[in-house]
Amino acid sequence: GLYPKAFCKIYPDVLGGDENWVNVMHADGAGTKSILAYLYWKETGDVSVWKGIAQDAIVMNLDDLLCTGIYDNIIFSSTIDRNKNLVPAEVLEAIINGSQEFFDAMKGFGINITYMGGETADVGDVVRTIAVNGTMTARWPKSKLITNEKIEAGDVIVGLAGFGQAAYENEYNSGIASNGLTSARHDILHKTYGARFPESYDTSLDEEVVYIGTHKISDEFKDGQRSTSIGKLILSPTRTFAPVMKKLLEDHFDAIHGLIHCSGGGQTKCLKYVPENVRIVKDNLFEPPIIFQLIQQASKSDDREMYQVFNMGTRMEIYTNKKDADAVISVAKGFGVDAQVIGRVEGSDKKELVIKGNDLDLIY
């Protein structure tokens, strides 16, 4: 791409031929979260769970694009591969309708995403249940790109929480998003799921790592005053930060030095995109929400692995000036998204990440 540190690959304007514009095409999906939806649907009969998977596939694309500064006039194509003997048309309908409902909701915030169809393939010899993916494409002016090249020592990092209930969400979000779900599924859910649904896992795996948890999807789980099911917690749709980021990119563009979506790689994701001569210090991350505590207890993973795999509640990082941090936080909170300064950028002779706080002292 044109900008090596940009969160997505950015290319010259092939579509328009204008040297002042660029093209971005990005592909991603819901990953193995679709297997959790499959189990939930088979156990409860609730087909609406697939709308969340549609959102997962979209947001994993959209929020990556946001990190390059792109938030409008986007086109989307979906790719759904299924085993038609196990996944009927009503599931496809829920996913397709769920996608359009999400786009309609975003349009209300001035974020225009056009659904241009896609491919639905019956490939039971290839896919055991269903895979839900998508591709997003946008054409964008160079002058409005975030390329992470401005990240420098002295910056502070504002973190946006992936959990809670944003003003544009209908219910509590656990913050799980769409990464680390293979581990979460096998570590949390009971052995009986493997016996009842052998199509839901790779049968070449050692049985000692397959569905080794103690919970059923329908088990009730109490978190303070809130009560929900285990299934709902681990299937919370991935939160988009698009309404927040649109406002920030329109009103505070010059204050944004870099953007990192803490997806695959969790809190270590930033190491791929920050300059070589900095140390990232995160010493005020959000207290991990209950879903990550549940996963850690079930998996017996240490803190180092947890923060390397999961977002741990802090899913979007905004690198900015100290003087602009309060304004950035205020915009996020205006949408009901919790935000705080989670750390800073220091000069260093080698690139590294330090995570501290609450008995944490990790160096990557």
C-alpha cells in the first residue's frame, strides 16, 4: 500500500484516476462466532441471533476502515458459504436482512453504506456449517486520510470501550467483539455440545481441547443487577464506533494522529502500526468486563495471553495531543460510549508495549 503504517492497505485511485484520491478494499468476517450462533440457534430456535452475525461481519470491516479516516460512501459485498443440509434459507434471510437493517441504522447517523449484494454458496463439502464474510470498498480523498504516520512521543491514547450500551445500541454489549471466539467457545461450553453437534468443530482436534467448559448456552449469568444468558454474553454483536468516529473525523481531524482497532492481537495490535522509535505505555485501561473474566477463569489463561488475544474491553485507540483528549472523550460520551485516556506514547530506542495496572506488569 501507499502508507505502510496505515491500518488498512491504501492504493492509488484505480477507480477514478485522480492522484488526490485513493481506493481502499477490505475483507473480513465474523470468524468462528458463526459457530456459536449456530449452536444458539439449534438450542433455542431463535433465528434472530443471525442478525448479530451479520453485524459482526460488517463491523469487522467498517471499523477497520474507520482507522484510515473513512466513514462514508462505502460499498459492501457479502460472501456467505454454507452447508445447505444444516443451514436453511431462513438463516440466510436473517443474515441478509440483518445486514440491511444495520446499514439503515447507520444511515441515520450520516454513514452511507450501500449493500451491493454478494455471493451465497452451497459448499457443504468445504464448510461444515456456515461462514459469514464481507468486503468493503471506498474511494477517499488523500487529504482526509489517517495513516498513523503522525503518531509520536508525547501523544496520549484515548481508549473507547467496546462494552456497555451506546446510544445507538438496543441492549447491553458484553464487549467480546469477534476475536478469540474459538478459544472462548471451547473453554466455556460443556462437552455435550461436541457430542450433539460434531459439525461444530474440527474432529481432528484432540478431544482434550474440545468443549471443555462447564456452561450451557442457556445458563443464566448475573453481573451486578443485570442478568443474561451465557449465550447472549458471548454472542454480543461487535460494536461499531462509526457514529463516534464520523463526528471526530469531521470536527477534530487535525487532532487525530493515529487510530488502532484492537481486533486480532488484542491490546498488542498497536505494535504493527506505531513507529519504530516509540514505547506505548497503557497504564489506565478499562477494567475488563465480565465476559473476559469468565473466559480467563474457564481457560486458566494468564494475563499475558489474555491481553494478546482479546481486546479486554478497550477496542478503539485514538492517538492525539494531550490538549485535545478531553474533547475527544466528550464526543464519545455524547454517544453513550465510555472513553478515557488509557496511556501515552514515549520515545524509545526500540519499539515496545508496556501494560500496567491492577497487578498487571506486561512487556511486549
